[in-house]
Amino acid sequence: MSPMRPSPPVPGWVLAVFLLPAVAIYAIFSALPLLDTLRLGLFVADDSGAAHFAGLANFHTLLTDPDWSTAFWNAMGNNLRFFVIHMLVQNPIALGLAALLSLRGLRGAAVYRTLIFLPTLLSVVIIGFVWQLMLSPLWGLGERMLGWVGLAEHFQPWLGQEETALTTLALISVWQYVGMPMMLIYAALIAVPEDIIEAAHVEGASAWRIFWAIRLPLIYPTLGLVTILTFVGNFNAFDLIYSVKGALAGPNFSTDLLGTLFYRSFFGYQAQIGSPQMGAAVATLMFLVILGGVGLYFALVQRRLVRHAL
């Protein structure tokens, strides 16, 4: 039998033909708008609406002028808090659910996975409207449901209080999106080689010991991916806050995130006049924060995960 001949190299023009549509779409709808946003943040508009180059003046105003910096740092702090709640609540719950659903012999695992993942597919507008109805102190079901377990006296208008509104919205977001990290972690857990697990069983290791000493270390890269996706997703958060609290992100801007601040800055809202240049400056700082977070992840975490995998 004659040996197989190596396939001829693919001509460069063939690769270009297949890559050109994807590159064109990425350039038109992602790269060019990003570059234009970065450019727009370097300009200011005069009273006639004409734009003039101003360098970093918009960024200096945004970070130091009390009329702007107070709103910016408030939104930044709320964004960090929003992210931390997801990291401390959503991802551990996703890990626990994925570990349970990956157990062999679990009845109805496919049904449970579907039910947990289903809210991720629903519209954020629907999610916000339903939870507003449930938590309403006038006609909501929240107080009645707490009454079923004898906790009705602990019910409060959580969405209407400055101290609890952001945490409540973050927990609603956790409920909606916990299925996404759960599925990623579940896929990593079922990909762990069975011979390693069986060898540990033969050695007398308990299921708890196998999870912590074998399965969990093997999915560290996936946990790192889930972490960075959580970071990027939460610093781009806008839709849930807007659908529940509107562009003002009340009460008293206690739920204001960088996304809602950008919306008000760029388009204007009620008494606030929109400024495309200041909105572009807010968007640029959002981009730099996300870029810095992703860069730190790859510099401090990803390298260790790669060395651990090797």
C-alpha cells in the first residue's frame, strides 16, 4: 500500500477569499466604530456645534470636574460592586450546579440543565418587568412568598432603597445568567478523563476528595475563562439597569453603571444635554478599564494556568 501523499498547500488567494467577509464585517461593525469613538473623545463642540480638537480635555473634565467626576466615580464604584457580587455569588453557584449535574446516574440532569439555562434566553425587558412585579410592595408576590415561610416581616421595597437597589439588581442578573457559566464549567467537568477518576476510586478516594484534588484543578483554565467573561460582561452591563430603573438609574443614581452614564452623556436625558464628545470619552474610559482588566488577567493569571496545565 503506497503511503499517503501530503495535501498541497492552500493558495493564499483562497485563504483571502474565505477570510475577507469576516474581516470586513469585523472592521465595519467593530474596529472602525471603536477607532472613531476614540477619535471623537479628543474633540469638543463649540456653541455652533462645530467640533475642535482638544486633546485630553474631555478626560480631564470627566475625572476632575465635580460636575462630571462625581457621577463617573459613582458609576465606577457601582460597576465594581456589580462585578464582585457576580464573582462571589454567580460563579460559585454555577460551579456547584455544574458539579452536581455532572454526577453519573443523576436522573433528569438534562431537564435541570434546560430549566437553569432557560432564563438566559429570555429578554432582559421581560426579566426586569417580571421581577419588578414580584418585588413591588403594592401588588407583588414577594411579601406573600416570604409569608409562606414566616418571613413576611423582613420584606422591604428592595428596588426602591438606595442601600439595596444595586444588590437586588445584581442578584436578578445572577439568577438570569447563572446558566451560562454553569454550562461552560459543566462541559469542562464532563471532559475530565474517566480513567483518572476511576483510578482515584480504586485508590479509595472519596467523591469530595476527587472533586477538590482532581476535577477542580483540571478545570482551572475554564474557571479563568468564566472569570474574564464575567468581568467583561459586567463592565458592559446596561440593559437590566435601563429596563428596570431607566437612564437615571435611581434611586438617586444608586444603580448607575458606566453603561447608563455613557447613555446619558452621549444622548442626553431629561435636563441633561447630550454631548457625543463626552459620551465618547466615557466609552473610551470603559474600554480602557476592560482592556486593563483583561491585560492583568493574561499577565497574572493566564500564565500560571498555562504552566499548571503543562
